[in-house]
Amino acid sequence: MMSTINTLSKDLQKFVDKFEPNKFKVMGRGIEVRGVSNIHDAIETAKGIIEKLKLNLRVSHNAEMVSYGAFEVCAL
């Protein structure tokens, strides 16, 4: 289990523990997962974890984030 900063919500902490990202940045309402080589698979995996665990989170991304292998996971 990965230890993270105490500022993460319970749902975000559950997501981080399950997804185990190599690199992520804590942001205001969520995290930015970085350094992903296969962005499509990573996003689908993230969405699957959120659905399976019934977490109040959403995945978002844009062209700029995709260019450096990143996406966001934020609270609803």
C-alpha cells in the first residue's frame, strides 16, 4: 500500500492504493497521474477502478495532458 499525503479524500486514497501510480501530483480537487506510457489503457483502468469501487471520482484529460502522458482524477 502506498502512503500519500493526508490531504487526499478517502475516495482518492482508495484510488491511489488500487491504481498505484508511479508518479502523481496532488492538486486542489484531485490528483494528476503522470508519466503514463499507454494513456488509453491507463484511463480505462482508472475508470474501471472508480466504477468497481463506487468512488465519487471522475477522470478527465485534454490534449496538453496527453502530450506528456497525464490525466486527472478528481472528486465529483
